[in-house]
Amino acid sequence: MPVLPSPDQKSPIGAAMEWVGRIMALALEMVLPGLGGTWLDGRWGTGPVLTIAGFLLGTVGGLAHLLWMTAADDKKRRQRRRDEKQ
């Protein structure tokens, strides 16, 4: 009979799918503002100004989101360890 994880734990595939979703969200957050800037540059004829601004904004926003996600994940992990010790 297979051993099921406790209700607090995710299956390995569930955990992997959660990380796939996170990585996809970060990739889109970083790329879409730059693509939007490219489209606006072509439409308004502003040169590469909005493209560069979009990619910079996307990179900063994506990195901020990555730091936020890892801090939240670390906080959950620490809380689980505290709960296990008690």
C-alpha cells in the first residue's frame, strides 16, 4: 500500500507543479513589460525608450517578487520546524 503524505505536506509532483507555476509567473512578469514597451515604441515611434524601460521595470519587479516568494517560503518552513519541535 502506498504511503500518503500527511495533510500538511504536498506530494512531490504537487510541490514541483507549484514551483513551475511560480517560475512561469516570474518569467512573464519580467518579459511582458518589455514586450509591451516594444509594442508601444512601434506604435508611438519613440525608439527603444519604452522597450528598455519595460524590461528594466519587469526585471526589478520580477526580482522583488522572487525575494518576496522566497521570504514567505522560508517563513513557512521555519514555522513548520517550530511546530515539529513542540
